[in-house]
Amino acid sequence: MLKSAVDFLSGGLVALTMLGATGSAIAQTVPHSLVASPDIYKVIAEDEQYRVIEVTWKPGQRDLVHSHPASAVYYPMDCTLRGFDPSGVAGWTGQARAGTAMVQQPIPAHSVENVGQSECRLIMFEPKK
């Protein structure tokens, strides 16, 4: 499982970080995922410290440009996703295997599309700040 997470990170999330490296100002100007695409990102539990978010993309569905704070992510199913920079240019395509879990640094402005043939679902754990 760790190798899958590392492969996915190096093929995708690191690319997102680099695409957004044009400055933290861009990340500051885009909404959080919950605000940008509430049809995809849904809070399923929270308290004063943490928020648990269920993320579901239908095949071909793409969310709007958004950002994330540092978080942990768990994929209960296989997912094939494509990431885009804030201007809409595709930057990476990666596959996460069911059971993959990872901890990630804040991710600046980006959007993500499910390029697989089936629904993609993940669970995201974020600290509240």
C-alpha cells in the first residue's frame, strides 16, 4: 500500500504542488473544496478540531478550482484521476488503489477529474484551523 501511495503522490500530488508553485497568493484566492464543489465534497463528521469529508466523483465529473489544507486521504476503492492547474491545463494522471492512504501537504489551486470508468470515492481528514 505504501508504494501505491508514493507512486500516486509522485505522479500527481507533487505535480499539483509544483503547478501551484506560482505563489501562495493563488491558493489564497480560490475557495476550499467544500465551497467550490459541494456536490462532490460533503462533510460527514466534524468537531471543533477535525473535519471528515467524503469525496465522490462520477465518471467524467470534474470539480471546480479549489485548494486544500494539509490532510490525510483514504481511498476505499480504485480511482483514476487527472489533475489540472488553475488555468485548466492537465498536469498529471494517476491511479490510486483501494486501501491506499496518504498524508499530504497543503495543495494549492487545482481541479481534479475522474477519468476512470466507475465512480471514485475517497475520505479526506482535515484539521480545522
